[in-house]
Amino acid sequence: MLKNVLVALDESEIAGRVIQALNDLVFANDAKVILCHVFPTSESEKQLPADRPNPKSSKFFDFPIEKQLLNYKENLSFNSELELVTGDPAEEIIRLANIYKADLILIGSRGLTGMKRIVLGSVSTQVVEEANCSVLVVKPT
């Protein structure tokens, strides 16, 4: 039975399918689900929030993804936390999974192929290859 699950979400349309897959999983009574989002670091986005593990208050920056994560959290029927961090998405997802000793990482795939995949990279592929735990990749319909 799953005890610690890290759910990596972004602002794409696949996020809803990832939450659906999460709701289909069976958890231990003391399970913890961590909903996370990684703000990519770039020179043009210096004002993004720094790592904020386990926020104790609801004081969030005004980013749409944070509101969406809070909405998901409120509608889950099990214990969950939010993690909002900056950095390389794949590296940060793996780092958080290691910190929480995740049994499973749940992540979406945008289904990129060809040149788009080469140029943009595949976060889910890198997570599958480098994670120390199982990874469930939710694909678009």
C-alpha cells in the first residue's frame, strides 16, 4: 500500500488527468500526498518564490498554479501538503521525492514527440530514469 506519494503538477491540461489518477490509487491510513509544482528558473523570471516547504499559512504569491493546487488539495479526501519550489523541474521533483521518501511519483506527460521533445526536453522521461522510486506517468488522451 502506498504511504508517501509525490504528485508533480504543472499548468498544462494533463494536470486534471493526473489528479484523476491520484484519486484512483489506494493509500494507507497514514499516507501523505505531496502536491508539488516547480517554477523553472530563468534569467527573465527572477521574482519567482524561493523554496517554500510545508507552508504553514495560506500566504501564497498570486500565481494561478498555486490557486489550482490549493483547489486540488481542498478536494482530496486524504492528507496532503503543498510544495512550491524553483529550479530544474526534473531535478527538483526527484529531490522532493527523496526528501519525502516517496513510494511513488505521479507525473503527467505532455506527449511531445520529434523536434519539440528534443528542444523542450521531457521532464517525465528524466524523472523515470533518475528517480529512486516508482514513477507513474499519466499520458494525454
